[in-house]
Amino acid sequence: DTEDGGYKKTLDGVLYTYSPEGRLISEESDGGSIYYSYAEDGSIAKKKTASESEVIEEFYINGTLTKTLYSENGEVIRELYPLESGEFEEIRYLDGKPSYRILYDRDGKRVKEIVKL
């Protein structure tokens, strides 16, 4: 049990931590950790995946992914946004500054446009 009334369990080398309400708060293993935050309505608000050198943060509104940040060694290297059209927009950073805007098609694989910022 945790101090706040939640609980922990280990399965296949992964330590899972749950809130008193039964929501998954974290997954920890030798390969890294994943942390979850929730909105008042219980829907996921943020998922943070961390390894030794990379951090990926996913932000949600009403359970829908709105932004993903990719960081290496504490510096944002790119942001990814799903658009209402179903396409994806990516902002690439160089030396800590936005440098390129890349537009991908709906499958997120084909580049439709690259703009230097």
C-alpha cells in the first residue's frame, strides 16, 4: 500500500502503482518509467514516458491526444499535434528553437509539406 491509500503490484518485472480510486499512476521497470495524470472527470490528462536520455510527454483533453513533446537530455527536440483534418503537424527544434514545421498525411508517414521557421 502507498501513503495515500493506493497500492502497488509487480508483474513481469514491472512495478505498477495505483491511486486509491484504482487509476494507474505509474509503471516502473529497468527500461524506464511511465507516469499518468488524470483530469477531474477521470479521463487521462497526461502520460509521461521517461528513459535515461529521452522523455515523451503526451497531453490529452477529454481523453483525446492534443500534443506530444519529445525531449532529449532535458531539451525539447520536437512537438507533434494531431489536426482536426486527421493530418499531423510536427515542429522540429534545433538548438532549443523551433526550426521546421512538417505536415504529415493522415497515416502520419508521408510528408505533405516542410516549412523552415
